[in-house]
Amino acid sequence: MSRLVASSLEEALRGLEVRPSRGFVDRVIARFAPVAGPVGELYVAWTAIGISWVEVASPGGEAAFTARYRERFGRPIVRATRPLPGLAAAARSGRGRRLAYDLTGLAEFDVHVLEATLAIPVGEVRPYAWVATEIGRPRAVRAVGSALGRNPVPVLIPCHRVTRSDGTIGNYGGGPALKEALLRAERVNLDELAALASSGVHYVGSTTTKIVCLPSCRDVRRVAARHRRGFRDLAEAGSAGYRPCDRCRPGLRRSA
Amino acid sequence: MSAGVARPVPAAADRALQHERGRGVLPGVQGAGADRDDEICRRLAEDLDGGFAGLVEAYGRIVLTVAARAAPVAEDAEDLAAEAFLRAYRALRRYDRARIRQLRVRPWLVTIVLNASRNARRDAARRPRTDPLAAGHEPVSPTRDAAELAETADAVRELAARLGSLPAKQRVAVVLRHVVDLPLSEVALALGCPEGTARSHVARGLAALRVAYGTAGARQGAPASRAEEKRRSDR
């Protein structure tokens, strides 16, 4: 009992000291590691909150990557001594959804765009207008493109899976060739999608289920060719008695 | 009030001497702490990012305690401490190696966390609050049982609250000198005042706390003698 009672004010004051929690140093210092990606090597940086910066490995290597990181974030960064759990598997498979991201400093709009983009499955693509609709800003299509161009964590948040609705792949921070390589590595059939778009088909329905999807939706891949029906727009599909797919959510959100 | 006697403002020569003491140049005055400071600064000058973890590990306790006890703000004290270290890093990026090696690193960090908390409070005043006040950090000793722990936590909260009601300079001075145990020369540097003034802030703060603590202490056990207290406060 008496050991609880500080014998003097000075001793009691010593008891007011606060010790940092175990992970405190990680709240200050970022880590990075080179990771094998779907197309070549990536440099990935993370904070205590999550992944904050990704670059495709380039000439100049790690030194140039960390220099750009420090310039942008004003935060010390050192090579990780332990890998970030789940990072290697996510980078290899393109499934970035299970990882945590640190998007501190981005505009709210950009964060919403990236969150919607993170939900696009491997091997599928969505139009820019789809992202705009998903975040409740259907008219902000060009702004979506700009926000994706600022994506600090490409490949893991798959901005390469957002393409133009005319069937071309559109712009990419790392260049259109890289975007195409990433999509082909995921076995997206770009040639088929382009052919459909040029013939005016932007949605594909199943004549048996009467469900209409975006052309790259994985549910479409299971529909036999003879049961597929193409539509120019959702209104045309709707008047033919088709309802939008719950998985790829073409068009307006239900709640909107 | 014996502990509250202010010494005369030191002359320039005395200040130079204090500077030397603080640097750990004079033997026997302030050994290990200053040696460690020099070692950390040497590593920072060589490799800023690589040495920064050493800085955070060595002084996280001081910066966090100042954030929690001397500069309380509504936000989480660890957030504020982390923010202070990031500010320190951004400043160090602009310093050349010689300047980093010369740095009086502890008072410099304390100044940064105090400024950061001032900014955080100013920003918070501009925004209406929506969340309840964050709970303070309590040191936890795993050997104590729950009842004892609760009692200790109460005492800590009470003393922290009393500390919080002191005038800012006295509060900061008491925290630096008696909670994180900085030498008086570094307390003076952090407060930007002569050592005698710093000593006076410490003494007045202690005296004000003692008025309240004396009554609580009498309930629980004999308070230390005045002479002993004086010795401690002048240590």
C-alpha cells in the first residue's frame, strides 16, 4: 500500500512520465520494400496506417524512389526489415483489397474514387463513368480520370482497370503500354472488348437469366455465346426486360 | 517561500559555461545524457533517415510526455508527438551536417512539440469539436493489481490535472525538470530564458503544486521535509 504513495511531490511527478507505445516509431518512419508485381518489380512504401506510395521499379532504383517519397511526404523512409503481411501475395495476384492504405493528404473526392476503384475485381474493367456513378457523382467523369491519374498507389489500387467506354484503354500514369501489359497479365480480353465497343455493344445480357452486365463481368464469361445479347445502353436493356447485374453494377446505383 | 528564490540573471560568461555544461564538455556535470545526444546527432548527420529511428527511440518518451503533460490538447498525445518528430525531420532535411552535429537535441525537440501543440490548439479553436476529450495516457505497471492500479491512476490523473492548471511557463518548466528529468540548462534553452529564470519557474510551479499535494500527502503519509524538497528542486 505505502509503495503506492509517492513519498514526495517530486517522486509523484516522475510518475507522470508517458512511455510511447510499441509501434510509436512506425508512426514517424515509413518503410519500403521491393516486391514482385504482375509486370516486373514494384517499390512499395507504407506507414503505420497503410500503403502510401507505389512505383514501378525504374532505372535509378531505390535511391530515386526514396528521394521522391521524402520530397512528397516529408517523412523519413528506410528499407523494411520485415515484409508487410499480405503485400507479396496481393502484388502478385493483383488483389489489393485486403491491404490497408494510407491516403492521408488526398482530397475527399480522390479518396472516394480510389475506394470505388479498389472494388474492381482482377481481370475486369470498368468505364470512367462507372466510377463516377459509383461515388454518386455521375457527371464528374473527367474529374475521375484526373483523380486516377494522381493515384499514389497504382497497381495495388487498380486504376489500370478503369478504361474508356469506347473500348480503348485510355491514359495511364506509367504510360498506356504499361496499362495494356497489366490488363493482359490479368487476362482481360482487350481485343474482344474493343471489337464489341466498335460494334456499339457496351452491355451484355444473358437471354436465360435476363440479367445485363458490363462486358468484362465475370458472370458474362459463364454465359454461352448463343445466350448472349448485346445492348448499346441500359435503357435498351431495360425495355427488353433485363435487370442490371448485382456484381458489376452497370449504371445507376440502386439507392440513387 | 524558500524554493521560490530567483537567482540573478547569469552574465554572458555564465551562459557560456552553462552551454559547455550542457554539451557535456565539462566532466562530471552531465555525462551520459549529453554523450548519447552527441552520438545520436553524429549518426543523424551521417544518415538522416537511418539515424532517425535512434532519435525517436531515445527521445520518444520526452516528446510524448511533454505532449501529454505540458502541452495538453484535445488530440491524441501520440499523434502530436509523431507530428513533432515529422516537423523535426523536415527541419533536419534543411540543416547541413555541421549544424546537425551541433544541435542541442532535447531542448530543440521540446520546442518543436510545444510549437506543434500551440498550432494544434489554434486549429482546434477554429473548428467546432465533435468528439469527447481524449483520455490521458497513464503509465501502467503490470505488477500492480486492479484496485491498486485504479488508485494509482486516480492519483496520477489528479496530479496531472493540477499540473494542467499551472501557468504555462511553470507547467512546462516543472514537466521538463521533474517529469522528464532534463538538466536546468536544457529547461532554460527550451523555455528561451536564462537559467535563473527557469529555476524560478520550476520552483514556483512546485510550490503551487505542493500546496495542493501537501494536504493529499498528509492523508497518505508524511510529506518530505522542506529542506529535502529544496535539495531535490535544486538538484
